[in-house]
Amino acid sequence: MSGTSRTRTITVGTRGSALALAQTRLVVARLKEEWPETEFRIQTIQTHGDRNRESLDVAARGDKGLWVGEIERALAESRIDIAVHSLKDLPTEQPEGLEIASIPKRVDPRDVLIGKEGFKSLASLPKGARVGTSSARRRAFLKAYRPDLDVRDLRGNVDTRLAAVGTDTYDAVILAAAGLIRLDLRHRIDEFVDPAVLLPAPGQGALALETRSDDDLAVELAYAVHDRDTDDRTTAEREFLAGLGAGCVAPVGALANLKGGSLVLEGWVGSLDGGRVIRATIEGDAEEAADLGAQLAEDMLAQGGRELVEAAKV
């Protein structure tokens, strides 16, 4: 460790939600294990999406910057040294001067179902069951799989959505497994939804540590918790998303898995109502993760994905 790292306090920036703080504390604990002589402190930053709940409607149409813009500005202005993001919230292109320095080991990327008594699995939900989600992806997947379900909009933090279960409005909700796991709420999960039914969002379950490109110390510190396998998997998924040009507007799912030295990437794009879906898989060398993601996107656009993406933007 350099002498500079012993004297400089590293400020780690994050949103102030319970989940954002929980996952940032986990990251800082790992950083301290690798750099015990370095002092880290956490600084919360309120984003536009946090301040203006009405902007959630804009977020649903694909403006991921609502959750990261102020944090990246603080990073660029050297008010923080490392930013911790949920990778699925981070745009596929970084602002000039910033870079993703590290992607720690991923938590379970699947979606999960939490239901009231008697509503404990997606397949067994009765006809007309009221399922809450804020995601266009989940809504489209659910309508494709079970068009008989009453899929309803549900926004808010994890606690708000869990509290909705069993009310007069929702029989069950769909959330990301990773958030519940990081909040020590795994016991609330009734079913891990099979990716064959519901592919996760690209990058779901992974975190990203963003730094200034010219801050050698912060880059070195962050890279100590980097996980190569997670990087390969999420690179393929995010390149697939970027290649579609969909942002988070169109219902898009992707999941990459490693088998030996090979990477298998499955992608899905659908219409907003779930009436039409395109699903495809590509396999190749894990070292070519970015190219595999781009190639799968190109293939799916040629199969009709372009029309689905453009329709979702209207």
C-alpha cells in the first residue's frame, strides 16, 4: 500500500435508501478487509429520483440518470472518491472522465415472488391474481407467461412494496432477489422465479464501483474487490442491452452464465403487453463477452426486435 493511501480518507458515495446503504456498507467492509490501513467513510447523496417521486414515471420510461446523475457529478467534482451503484441502474456509457473500476461478486440475479397466504408461487397463482411491479420488463414477462394475471403498477422502496402484499390491492409482488438478500430479508422470499420464465434485467444482482479515470489510488482500491466472472457475465448482458438501443424503455431481459471457459448468454425482448416475444441464446469464449452480447443484440434486432424496441419508445 502506498504512503498516500494511509493518509487519505476515501469517501464512498451512494444513495440514501436502506438498500443503497446496505450494499454500500457491504462494499466498504470488503474494501477494509483488503486495505485495513485506509480510512473509508460513506456519504449519502440525494438523487433527482429520490427528491421527486413524480419522476419515477420518467424512470419507468428509461431515464436511468435519475438515480446516478447527482452521484456522478459529486464524483467528477471530487466530493467523493468512489461511487457505489446498482449496476442495472447505471447507463451503459459512462460520462467522460469516469469509469467502472470494479464489479464485485454478484448476488443471485433472479427475481422473486412474495405473496400472501396461498399465493406462494407464480405458477399456482389463481386466475386474476393481482401482482405488483414497477418494471416494464417484469410486466411484459408476466403477461407473456400468465396473461390471466392482473399485473398492477407498484412503486416505492423495498419496504413499501413488501407492505403492499396482502392488502386490498395486491396479492403478490415481484422483486429482485439481490435487494432482499442484502437487506437480510431472504426469509420473506416465497419463490425464486426460474429464469426460463422471467429473465432478470441486464446486470441485476451486481454492483458497480465507479471512480474518476485519473484517480489511480481510488481505481486501485476499488479493483481489489473486482470479480472477473461477474465482470464477464454482466459485460455480455450490458452489451446486449446497449446493442438493442433499448435503455430500460423496452422490456428486455438477459442472463449470462459461465460453463468452463464458455459463456452462455440468453436474451429476451418483448412487446409491452407481452403479446410478442423474441428469445435467443448465444455461446462463445468468455473472453469475448462484449462481442457475444453485441452479436446477440444484432441477431435479435434482425428477428424483429427492432420493431419491438421502437414501439416501446412511442
